Amino acid sequence: MAKNQFGGFGGGNMQQLMRQAQKMQEQLAKTQEELEQKEYEATAGGGMVTCTLNGKHQVLQLVIKPEAVDPDDVDMLQDLVIAAVNEAVRMAQEDHEESMGAMAPGGMGGLL
């Protein structure tokens, strides 16, 4: 009788491996969908500017308190807006990496 040329991946094991891969793919899709539904809020300037975005990194809301608006210092307001948006994006990316990386098989977290 010929020995299985695929080592430990005989017919039954291959089917089990395929089921596990399909289950993982379904879990990844579910996690991705959940992440896209999340909202992330960040502030800058002690709450003078607040940015809210979703898991797709789309800005949903940008709130600027009236006292942050100084016609003589527009540069400061621009900096606060940029800081709030960048922080919200960073939060969303970090959450995505943690959620998706936790699902990756050993050592593959960086691939997602």
C-alpha cells in the first residue's frame, strides 16, 4: 500500500482543516463588520474640538466649541481639528489591529 504523500493531511484531516479555515473566515468577516459599525471619538485642546468617526475611518461628526474660534488664530483651530481627527483614526486603527490580530493563527497577526 502506498503511504499518504501529504503526510498528516489525509482525507479526513483535510476536510477538518477546510472546515476550520471556513469557520475562521466567517469569524473574520463578522469581526470586520462589527469593527465597521463602531464609533471612535477623540478630542483636542481640552475638549475644544471633538471628532467622531466610524470603523471605516469616515468622519461622522466634528464639533468645534465657539470659544475655539479665534479669527486671529485660525492656525490653532486647524491644528486642533487635525489632532482630533488623527487621534480618532489612530484609535480605530489600533482597535482594528487588536481585534483582527487576536483572531490570526500564531504569528500571522501582522498579515491582517
